[in-house]
Amino acid sequence: MSVKIKKVSQLSNKQTISKQTTEMIKRIILDTAKKQKPQNTAQLIELAQQKTAASKEQITQLLIQLENQDLLHFTRQPTTPSTLQKFILSKQAAWYWITIGISMTATMAAFIIPINSYPTTYLRSATSVILILFLPGFSLIKTLYPSQLPIKTNSQNLDAIERLALSICLSLSLVAILALILNYSPWGITLTPITLSLLGLTVAFATAAIIREHQTKVAT
């Protein structure tokens, strides 16, 4: 669970709550964190507010207390670099370089490795499948939804499954549209145009996605 902790000033006398009520809210917070697995502090606070009459400030202070008591563990998110150049070179952009690397590897393998050259042909086949069935759709999904998917879930595993399913479906759609366009072009549906077209689409979408992701993170 990735969260951001902010320092909160001490509550005024009017905002203080009894010790019994405090312990009850703590149990609710721990139960919510365990069962609903919120992705960040804001989501946990929102869920806790739905179950208690405590204010946002009170719940935030109790979260800090629970962390100090070693009852909750928070993962601090790395700060986002202010410039796009630094962001692209940071660990947060690892997915971008992996996408570009696999796309380039698949393209070079398709042109360099003969189809009947064993066992290197397995590398060609594996990278080609990834380039055709996953990377174009994945890059497009990252462009459209850089931070949050259209169907909200309360689990990172469900987010990953949703992104995988949407990536495959979009990739198949993009390949079909690309094949239709190439069929009526002078190049036709051959190895060179289809491979270069998929590479171009993936790189273009991935680049647009990394720009949007940086803008989204800086804005928040």
C-alpha cells in the first residue's frame, strides 16, 4: 500500500476524541486496511470516514500513531522529478525503457534471425508475440490512463489484470486496423511494413504515455 504521510498540527480541544473512541477508530482503520487494501492514504482515510464520525485530520493523526506503534507499515512513494528529462531517466520510467527495448529487440530479431534458425528463432517468436499482442495496446492504455484505469478496483492485482486484458484487446484491434490499412497501401501486408509500423506505433504511444504520466504526477 503506497501512501503519502503529511504532518498534521495537533488537534484543538474541540477536536479531541475520547480514548475509547480512539481505540475503536484505530480498530476500524486496521480492519479497513486489511480487508479492503486501499492503495494510498487518501483512499484509506475516505473509507475510514465512511465508517466513523471522525474528521480527516483525526484519522490522519491516528494513522501516524498506528505507524509509530508498528501496527501499520507505509511505503513512501518516490518524489517525481520536476522536469521530463529527469523523470524519463528515473526508476519511475523503467516501464518505458523496457517497452522500447523489447520493441527494438523484436524488430531486429525479425530482420536478423532466420525463421528456421534454432534455437534463436524462439527469441524471435517470443519477442514478436509480445510486440504484436501486448505492447501496442499497453502503450495506448498508458497514454489514455497514465495513473488510474477506467474501472476502479481496490487491489493492485486487479489493476494489473485489468491492464493486461485491455492491452491484449487493444493490441489485437490495432493490429487488425494496421493490417487493413497496409492491405490497401503500396507496401502490402509483408514483414517489413507490419514490423516497422508496430514499432512506430508502440514507440509513439509509449512516448506520449511517459509525457502524460509525468504531467499527471507533477500535477498531483
